[in-house]
Amino acid sequence: MPVDHSLLYELQMLLGKLVCLRPRHEDDVAVLHAELYENVSGRSRSHLQGWVPIPSGPRSPYAVPAPSESAAVFSVVERATGDLAGEASLWGIDLHNRSAHLGLSLRPAFRGRGLGTDIVTVLTDYGFRTRGLHRLQLETLTDNAAMIAAAARAGFRREGTLRQSGWVNGVFTDDAILGLLAQDWSDSCDAQQSAPTSEVPATQTQ
């Protein structure tokens, strides 16, 4: 009987409804670098640091990382197609305070498909259930309505605003701070499990 390699591939990943999160592969680097890093305006919005030209390769921000206690780096694969959809990470992992930050970026062709909420949900489950963290946080520009909505659907609460905290594409911008505690996440999971099942499947949205 032939081996289903696609199934074995998925078993190595963190699975959501729409996405799989897996380790970064060398083949991912050039694609992510070209579509995410070399998009100067987009990269400047997602990473509040001055953009400098960096070639694809070992110095790329999307290069395969060495194992680290302070970050867990993933490539995002769309389950429906098996295509590389973007990147995601838990970063700034603080083992003493049991906290971390979430981050993600999608390739342009994969935006608007509802993947963002699923990525945040999978990262959240990994952070709390697998890593035993107590608090997760994400930061995004206040005009990034899609990211804020995705985080809210995954249970994050808007906790505050850092006024004019970043210099982005020629202007100072505000950052929204969203957070989620392990107990709130656990309570939400319990509520979902105890809720009656609807006869009509819910529509996936983002």
C-alpha cells in the first residue's frame, strides 16, 4: 500500500482549519524574502525598523533560523492548496514571566482568505497549550483593521495604544496593543466545547 506523503507531511505541523504551521525550509527563503522583505512599504508597516537592502540568503530575515529559546519561527502553508502562504512566529519569549509576542505576514496572493484568524488561533494554542505561557501579546498599526479583527476573533483584547510610536513611510504612526491571558483562552475553549452544535455550519470569515 503506497504511503500518503501529504498526510505524513501534515502530521509534522501545527494544524488549523485552514493552515499548517511548519518549520522554515530553505526553499521558503527566496519566496518570502522577495514578496515580504523586498516590498519596502509593506515591510516598513509590519516591522517598525528602518529598511535596508539585504540580499536573499543567510542574512535574510526569513532565513532558516537556529534553534532558540526566545523565538519559535514557522512557515505558513495553506492546507487547501499546499502552497506557502507566509510566515508566523512567537518571538520575545520570556520564560521567567511566561509571555511572548505573536507576529505574522502573508504573501499578497493569500490575503483576504481568512487565514489570519486561523494563524493567530494556531499560534495561541501552541503558546498556551504546548509552551505553557501565561500571556500572549501582539502589536500592529492602528489602521491595520484586518489584523486587529483577526486577533479579536481569536480572543485577544485591545489593551491600549502607543501614540506615534513608529516612523512608517514618512509619518509617525500609532500602534495598537492586544493581549490574551491563558485563563481567558482556557475559559473560551471550555465555552466553545460546551456550546450546542448548530445544524448549519458556520461560514469562515475574516
